[in-house]
Amino acid sequence: MSSSHTPFISALVIFSLILVYTCYYAANDVCRAVSPQGCRMSWMSPSYVLQHEFNSSWTPLANRYSLWLYREVGWEHDQAMGIPVLFIPGNAGSSRQVRSIASSAARQYFSSPSVISSDFAGREMKPLDFFAVDFNEDLSAFHGPTLESQIEYSSAAIRHILSHYPRHTRIVVMGHSMGGIVGTALLASNDISALITMSTPHTLPPARFDARVDEIYRRNTALLANNPTPIVSICGGATDMMIPSESCILPDPGDANLEDSVYRRTVFTSALEGAWTGVGHREMVWCHQVRWRVARAALELGGAKSNTDMAIILDGWLNGDSHHLPPATAVGIPEATTYETIPEDMDLVLNKPTGSRMYLLPIQRTLDANATFVMFVSRGSIPPIAPQHSARLQASPYFCRGHPTSPTVQQSSEPLSCVALEPDIQKLLPSPIPGKPFPAPDEGSDESEGVVLFEATLAPRSVYAGDTWIGVDVNAVGEDGWVLGGFDMTQTIQSDIGAFDILAGGANILLRPAEQRLVRRHIILPELLSNALLIYTLTPRSLDSTSCAPTRPLLPPLLVHKSHPAETHYYRLEHNKPIALHTHASAPYIPLSRSSPSYGAELWIYSSGFGCEDINELSLTIDWWSTIGRVGTRYPATLICWSVSVVALLMFYAWRDSRKGPMPSVQQSLVTFICGPMLKLLATTFFVALLPLGPSYYLGTRGEPVFGILAPILLVIATGLVSASWWLILLIMWPLRFLGRLLPRYNDLGVSRSTVVSMIFISLLVFLFVPWQVAFIGCWLIHLHTCASSAHVHRKPYPGSVPSLKSTPTESLPLREYFGSREEETHDTGINNVEPSDAPEIQDLRRDQDFALATDVLDANEAYHENTHILLLMTWLLPLTIPVLAVWVRTLMTAGYTTPFNGDHNVFKVAPFLVLADCADRSRSPLISRGNAGSFIHWGYLIVACVSFLLGSREAYRVFDVASLHLACALLARFSPVRFTRRTAE
């Protein structure tokens, strides 16, 4: 049966490997295709001063870690003299990653060495003293105790730093990646004034192989919900390939009433004013467009007196779409002001304006349409929003009543009175250059670039009486820049397009042709699925693009995509140039927040007039390539755990079938599973994926129908990988079988003195020095040798005894074949040279010997098949243990061989595998599939499979725990004097 199905299994293996490679290649392409990075390299003159006084008298970890003070060479003194800031690096990070932000802070505060910049002179503000902890590039993402050590050391570092400053001084903490998790854990201290995290996975551990990491995350969630410390989380978006950026979004405060009093902000770099680009994980600390704003925010925090002041500062410098704007107040218009009225139905267009003038736009007629006043200012400001290095161009919008006093306007008894116009939206937009990529590779945006957007909805006409105007007060000195303002009466376009509509063949959104110079279109898609797994392709089209002369507008069409309050993306719209619409509003294994809906998206299109550039239609399709890449980055841990599930199911059916006959080989189990239960399981996994399970279970998609097909696809890939792993094991065992012939094996299941001594020695070694993961890998190596060496037990190999691809065991051998195989061996023995009178006794003796020999062969065959099944299970448990082993090796290499390695000394986790490896190595008989192991042990493998399917994706560490517990129960049942087998009727 197996030989006829070998081509099918081979095809399944090849198909699975192709899918894995496709996902890997597509994932690497996501950064370029979906969110290209535009970052300018940063430069500095670094020096690092080791803090020798921070020694073991402060914390025992001072012998393992270190604390450094950054100084910009030629700009700062070696002594700390300003506001303390602590930088905490992340997984495998270095203290020297602080240099980009610290250098920017020094060069912003000082205009030249020791000369305070005009931005800070006279404000009684101090420079920043950047301290950085160095963790020897520990792999903290994989190991809870390592994170705990870093938290303990950072807490002691804060106490040491503040001991050198006046009393009541507070410190600003910055954390990159897992350093943000360390920083969050420190919030219980009142010594922290604000926390800024960069590319920090706040809601989902990037490596979910350690329960203690989850425990730290649970404590941090409580701190994030209730701690009053202002916190900002900066996320890199799709460009960050090391963490899923949806996990970077801060969770909601525990109480909805605390949202106004507890400052929490998440901002994606694609929405960060002045950046407007995705940023990679490591690039986050040196990307100039990000680092100078982080440095400036920290400088300004030094002058804050309260949490409210900090909130205003953080919103001003690390802002996506929200600004703290001053309330509208009445203003007096000087009599000498020059006025100019704009005719109705005309827009205000000023290119390189000069002088000071008030422009009045009448709004009497337009108020009936409940219009929106929209204004753009390029390279200038609409106070208080402006690019960092803007031209001296300022435009201020007002709502005015009465008549202006001007020679060009008839005077009235009612003087002109104005009040600042309150905006609905006021923010900085990018200004992509037509014909060039956006963002510009290796450059990005400059601090002087950007267009200030101002939107204000006007009340109905019945609210006001008399003449009303929109006044735009423009002050300029003739530098580059322009002003564009007018009324927009376009109705919002709402479309019920959903994901299934797009899957059915795409969807189109028709836009009305522009009828005025200023164009603002608002499109709402309430039924569109917004999930990190799904990427759409939006293709803009200009219907009449070939029938007009090309002109360069002031503001080329700009698309703004918003699906989450923290995430906004900007795209340059060009005819037939596709755009990848993506979001992180919802995602697998991320709890939904009050501001993260699974459905809905908003689009805005801004431009400065109709013509060749005007967009008349938008087409939406699925970007399959990028979607495959996103799936590939979200489900590696799921694929590992589902592979464990497949192996557990193989063992479930093998152990069940062994009750009625011989133990099947691994190859037989694969064939049986693929040709039988797998077909039913494919349908089952699909329907389970449609159940509204919580985000921590199964696929984490909450029963979203669009993603139901992912479950059977993952199952097929997992089955193919299990088959491929079995072939790889056979390939590894093939050379090891020759080594096995040189080493003796024993058939003794008794507990010998050497076994007790070795178990005690290994237990002490694990308990005192090495982590249990090292012992597990040792068990795997011993069991690998056991399986490989079993091939030399008999001269004539029984089916499955030779571990090679060609001689994979496929079926059990009948007794008559065993009797025949020994005919030559007994032909020339002395047993045949006997007297005729002794023939009956000799025949009985020969029959007993042949039967005993056949029984031994059958037992060895059964033991081999049992051991290879267990070896396959242990092989797929390796990925769940190797990360911690890597942490241990890394710690030994960087911190010295005498450094204690906290945690992972629980010998009971690995004890079942220690006993199993030892007993299997000394026995040629089945260990846990026969005898007192009972007829119910196979149900434990089904439990392992269910846990791996349902919980393993989010809590992978539970898979190893359940597998270890099941093997422990099986071994106890095997060696227990109590019978667990089912009684059969006579």
C-alpha cells in the first residue's frame, strides 16, 4: 500500500515546500511592494562614558550588564548636567543604538558647541543626559527570566542615575523593541515622567515559547490600563519585518472613563508628520525623520510641569492626526489691514504671495449646503501647525461678521469682527513630487516639506444673521509657497463594497468629475474588511487623461487612507498606478480594542483642481502576492504547533491500531492519515475556523469567513512538512546505523544502579547549571541513536529495520516469514544430528526456539516503529525548546561561563523524556504501546493534538507541557503495578 502512495506523498511534500518558500519570498517582498522605506541616514560624533560607580553594591547584575552615558564629542561635557533620559535596547540590541537620538538632541539644543540654540535660549530648559543600559545583546524576546533580569537591572539603573540629580527629579525612559516591554514594567515606579517606545510589541510576544514572557505581558497590560504615566508607542508598519506592527498598538485603558485622563498614543511612522514612511525594526532608532522628532519631544518634556503639559508636547511632536489646539478667541482687526474680497464660487489661489493682506470669502449662499471650508498652505504655516523649517508664510483663517473698513468696500455701521475658525482637521500632509517615487528611497521627506491642511465644517445659514465671511489673513515675504482655499460642498461617498465583492472579481468606485479648483473627496467603506492579513490593490483611473494638455497642479492628487486612529497612509495618485492598501486595525491573536474595528475604512482625495490629474474612478482588487506574504509572517508558530498536532494524530491512530495488530511504521501512519482522517480533518478545520472563537484560539481570526480557507491550507502544509521531516530523519539515521553496530545494547527494563546514578547526575546538572532544554536535546540525540542502531539487531533486516529512504518500513512481517528466515541458520547445527528416539523432543525444542526467535523479531519490529513515532514527535518539539537554548548559549558567550542562568531548571519538564530515552535505549521490546500501558493511552495523543490546534498558536509553550505530561502518564502506566488495560470478555 505504501509504495503505491509514495508518489502522492512525494507530491504533497513538494507542494508544501513550494508553499513555504512562496510565503517566505512573498514576506520578504512585502516591505518593498507594500510599504517602501524612505529614511535618511543619521550622523553623529559618539562617545560613551562607562558608569563605574554603578557596581554590584547597587545590584548583583552589575557584573553581567553595564550602564553608559552618551556624550556628543565636541558638543557636550563628559559630566551629566541636564535632564536624565534612559534608553533601553531590545532583543539582541546594544546600548550604542542610543547614539542617533542622543546626537540629534544635543545638536538641536546647541546651535554650535556649548552655544544654546535660539529655540531653547531664554526658556530655562536644560539639555538631555542620555544614559543607556547594555545587556550584552541578550535574546530577551525568547526568555522570561532574561527579561526579568533586564527589568531588575534597569530599575536599579534608574535609582543610581537619579541619585546624581536633585531630589524629585524624574527620568524619561525610551525603549526600542523588547526594551519597551522592560520600560513598561518599570512604570510602577514614580520616578518615570514619560515613556516612549519604538517598535515595541505591547500586546503580543513575538516569540510565544515561554510562559514567563506571557506573565510579564499580563503584568504590563495592567500597568498600561491604569498607570497615569504618559506613554507613546511608535510603530514602523508593514516595513517592520521583525514584529507584527499590530502588536505595537497600545491597548485601551481598563476603564473607558480614564481615556481622557490617562495619556496613551500610538502613532505609525506612515502617519507621523514629517516622516510619512514605513520604518524597519532596526532602522527605527536611526531613521532621521523619526529620531529628530523623538529627540525634540524629549527635549520639550524637560520643561513640562504636569502630565497635561506632557500630553500637549507629545501630541505636538509625535503626532499622527491629533493636535492640542488652543480654543477659538475673538481677535481685533487693525484698521490699517488691507482687505480683498473674493467673488462667490471662486477659490482663493495665491502662488508665492507677498505682504500682509486679509482675503474675504463670502459664505452667505454656501451656508445653505452645510459646506466645509478647506485650505492648504505649502511650505508655510497655519498656526500652530507648520513644517519644522518652513518659509515665512503664514495664513490664519477666521470667521467674520459685518463689513470691512476698506477703500474697496463700502463702509457700514457694523464693523468687521472676527473669531478664529475652529478646525475639524488640521494637520501636515506630504507633498509628493510628480513623477518621483514616494517616499524617496534613502532620503524620504525633508523637515521643510509638507502642506498644512485645514478643514472646518460651517454651520447652517440659520445660525447666523447678517453678512458673514471666511477671512484668511496672509503674511508672507515672497518666499516659495502657496495658499489654496475654498468651500467644498461635495457629498461624502459611501459604498457597501465588502471583501467578498472584491473576491468575486473586483469592485469599482465612481467619482464625480471635479467642477472647481479645490478638490476634496471623502469616501467611506463601512463594510470593507480591515485586517492585517488582507491587502487590497487600489488602481486610480483618469477617464479623460489623453484628451487634455498636461499641467502641473499646485497639489497633485493625494490619497489618504485611514483605518485606525493611529494609522494613516499617504499615496501619490497617478493614472493606472496601483496602490497597496493595508492596515493593522485588526489581526490574528490581537484583542479588539474600542478604536480598532474589524470593518471599515476611510479614504480622502485632495488635489488642486480638475484636469489631466483628476481621478474619476477607483478600482479595488486583492493583492494576492502581498496577502500571502502577510499570512507567512503571522503563522510560523501556528505551523509548528499544527505539525505537532499532525504527529500526535499519527501516533493516536498508530497506538489505536496496535491494539488489534502490529504497530504500523511511520510511513504506514502517514499513508493511513493522508488517505483517511486527513480528508475529514480538512473539512473540520474549515468549519472550526468559522466559529467565533476568541483571538487567542485557533487561527485568531474570530470566525471571519474570508480566512476560513487558511485552516485547511495550513493543515496540508503541516502534513507535508511532517512527511518531509520524516524523510530527513531517515537520511540522518542512515549513517548512524553503522555506528550503532559498534555499541552494545541491552534488553533490560529494570532500574539498574547505573541508571539511578545517571538520572541523579543529570537531574542535579539541570537543577544547578544547564537549562532543561539542553537535557531535552540530549534525549533527542540519544533516541535518534537508539532508532538508528536498531537496524543491526538482525542479519536479515525485517521490514522497517533499515532506516533509509529506500527501505522505509511499510508493513509488518508474518510469523511464517520469520520461521523461514532462520532455516539456514539452524540447518547445520548439532540439533539435527540426533537419535530417532529423540526426534519428537528435538522438534518441540526447535519449534520453541523458532517461536522465541520470531517473537524477539516481532518485539524488535514493534519497538522500532514505536521509537520512530516518538522520535518524530520529539523532533517537532525541538523548535519549541531551541530558542531558550540559543539564549543560554548567547549568555555564556557574552557574559561569561560563570554567569548564572536564571530559570529553566525544572527537571520535571524533561524527566519523561529522560526516562523514555534511557529505557528505549536498553530495550528491544515496545515500551508504551504494549503491556500495562493500557488501551487508553492513545487518547492522550488526541489531547495533545487538540491543544496544539486550539491553543498552540498563541501559547506554544503549552504544547510541550501537554506532550511531556502525556508521556509521563504513559510511563507511569507502563511501570505501575496497577493494571490499566481494558478487560475483554472470554
